[in-house]
Amino acid sequence: MRLGVKSGVVLPLVLGILLAVTILLTSLLQMPGGVRRVALRNFQKQQQIYDAESALIAYLEGFPEGFFKLPKVERGRLGPWADLSASVDSSRSIHALAGIACDSACNMLKSAKLRREIYEGFKQQLNQEIMLVKPPLKLEIKSGNRRIFGPIFSKALQVLDGDLSLDLEGEFPSGRFIADGTVEIRGNAVFDTLRVYARGPIYIRGFLLRGSVKIRFLEAFSEDRIEISSGVEFSGVAIARHEVAFPKGVDKVMMHYPSFVMAAESANLPLELKTDSVLVPDFIAGDLKPFQWSLQ
């Protein structure tokens, strides 16, 4: 990664953390023996967490590997986002999920070639994510048109040579659906994770006047178009070939950070989005911007 212009900000930050830790260690050495041993063990554990966090901060700011004596940063992917991790100890790591900052990438989306790269990258990633489910979840395969009513728990379903219609009520930890035709999702439902891949159009809407669809983490891909309307609330990624549409209805669509919507054949971002509320999926080059940190 290149050394960016913001590196002058992160250097004092990292050095400040190291100075604070040094002062803390000096204070610990003046404690009674038994207390000091317990405090030092806790200090060492906390120091490992600080080091891992500092390694991720330095990586995000563009410092080359080895610039600081910090843990190595590994870069993978969780869904459409970059998954950066640095080891705390043999069993734990600090993780940061990140996307490409819009201020470094959104102008590039005027390029049909780059939009196609995002389209194809997300298409391949989501197809694999849905098809390669992990136990205890099992992928069901059905042929012809299918319609599912009411509550479901976690479900993975592939529909061959047909459309899929979901009329749902309740809360759902996970839904994974892939169909050769159209996918329509509506109801009064809350999803933790929803992944949808359709070769035809995708429609996501709440029940008119009496329900909404809320999705904490959405990944939706259509080889045709996506329409999201009528009281849908989500964060995540929606990418289609022709268009991603938000028609006006009784209730407006609420899109939360981090989110990204794009049509491969259009350079316009829908909903008149502010660039500081958009993160581009990790399928093109650009400056990474973290949105979620965790200790795992």
C-alpha cells in the first residue's frame, strides 16, 4: 500500500499510545509484589490488544509492513468487505471490516470497466457464499415456482427453472436464496443476514400499510434489476445489471451505513447519496475505510 497524505496524523497517534503504555508500565513497577504480578499479566494482555489495534491503524493509513514493530496484518474478505486482522495471541485476533472510501472510488465508478469489475466480483463471491453453506445449514434444491409463507428460521434454498416468492412474518437469523427466475421478498420481517442471487429481477417490499422489512446485513445481486420499496430498511450491498430502483411508495426506503448500490450499466448512484455515507465493496483498488472492529 502507498503511504498516504494522512500518515502524518497516525504517526503521533501510534507513538502516543506507546508513550501512554510506557508510563503505565512504570507505575505498575512501583506496586507491591503480588498486586504487581497480577497487574503485569493484565497489562501484557492489554498491550497485545493495543499492538494489534495499532497494526491495523498503521495498515489502513498506508504504512509499509515493518515500519513499526507490530503484529502482521492479514487481509481477507467477509462477504463484499475487506476483513483485516492482526493477532493478539495464539487464540485471538483484532478484526476490522472495511470498504473502499467513496472519496477515493466514487469518481472512478463513472468507468464502465470498473463497474463491471465490481459487478463480476460480487456475482462470483455471492454465488459461492450461498452455494457453499456450512453445517448445520443445508442447501435445499427445488424445481419450478416456489412460494414460502409465514415464519422460517435459517434457510438456504436454490430454485431451478422458476421464481421464488417469500411472504414472511417474524425474525430470521439468516436467509440464503438463489433462483433462476424472479425473487420477491415481502412481509413484516426482520433479517439479521439476507443473501439473494437472482437471474431475474429482485423485489423487496413490506406489506402495504401494515409491515416492514428490516435487514441488518443485505447482499443482493440480480442479473436483471433490483427494486426496493415500501418500508424497507437495510444496510449492505445491492448490485444489478440494469438498475437498482427505489420507487416512491407509502413508506420510504431507509439505507444505513455501510451500504452500496450500483447498476453495472449506469454511472449514477441511486437515492442522491452523500459520498461520506457510501462504502464501495472490496473488488477494486482504493483507500480502505473501516466500519466495524471486533475481538475474535
